[in-house]
Amino acid sequence: MNSVIIEAYVADKSREQLVGVEGTAQGQGFRYGVQTVLSYGGLAGVRYPRLHETMISGPVGASTSVT
């Protein structure tokens, strides 16, 4: 239930912000997409459909650019 609530109310706003960061970075010449850390340690692009999996990853879950 928590995941559904987070996804419904927060994920879209977070995704919009991350897409904005990605657009700004690419506008300044960054060649790669912005990725974020998933709670189990994997990486996902900012358009990942279950973005709530990044929100419970703790302080290391900051957005990061990876090739």
C-alpha cells in the first residue's frame, strides 16, 4: 500500500524534476541520461516506471549520472 501511495502522489513530481535535471545537463553537453539508485542497489533511468523503488534507498539514493 505504501508503494502505491508513494507512486501515486510523489513519483510523478520526482520524475518531472529528474527529467528537468537531465534536460539541463544534456543542454550543457552531457551526453548520457541521468540515472538514480534503486533501493536494492541497481540503477534506473529517470523514466523508470516504478520510480518509488528509488525513494526508499536512503541517503545514497541521490540522482547520479552514469554511463
